[in-house]
Amino acid sequence: MEIIYKDGNLLDAQTDVIAHQVNCQGVMGSGVAKQIKEKWPIVFELYSQFWDYEGEGEKCLGKCLMVDISCGFGKWIANLFGQDFYGLDRRYTNYEALYTSLESLKKQMEQEFLISVAFPYKMSSDRGGADWNIVLAMIESVFKNTDITIEIWKLP
């Protein structure tokens, strides 16, 4: 595993996967999730179908929904179901669920022979209320014994 820090828009990442945290409420209404929803509407459509199928709410916690946005050419969005509700007034990120969703992401990447993933800087922290140092430690722990390259993207 190698971690590379980049400045710029996460959605411009040339990695195999762009990963971000989503809530379990059927809403991609702010932050990176909203940007992804606007740029690749299919991601929200499949997120909504998955949410309906899984039974809504906290039953989605800990899951990772991978969406192929390149029609089979190896570009994916990973929706990490790491929080049930959303808001700005407390910690909504469930650390155990986020860790489990990261493990699922790693497994799916290995199955698809994907070798790179980009995460937003402070994922789960601003809107999810998590401690970024804990989230980064989880990413490092999950991917430590892999050849997967990790990019952390921060807006300048």
C-alpha cells in the first residue's frame, strides 16, 4: 500500500475507484455525495435501488456499493455506508460500519483486480463528524497488506 496526497477535485482522480461515505437514508444531498450524484446520476439511481432492496435505514450500514461508471472499462464509484443519519451537529459516522464497508471495498477491488482508490481528505469528518485521524488509521489498517495505491484528495 502506498498513500499519495493530491490537491484538486476528487472527481478528477484517475484511480480505478473513487470512494466516499454515504448515509443510509436514501439521500445524497451534500458534499462529495451530491457532486457524484450530479456528475454520474447512475450512481444515485443504483444507490436508491440498493437502499430500497436492503430494507432502508441502518440495514445498509457497513455495506459497500460499487457502481461501474465506465461501461466495463474499470472506473468505479464506491458508496461506503458508514453512517445512518446525517447532519452537522454531532458524530453521525459509525466507526464500525465504516471499517466494515472499507473491508468490503478492499475485497471487491481485489475481486475486480482494481489497483487504486481515491478518498476525499477528511472523509466522514466534516458532515459525518468523525475524527479524520481515526478514519485515516482505518484506511491504512484495511489496505496495509495490499498493493493498492491510495490517493487522498484535498481541495486547494
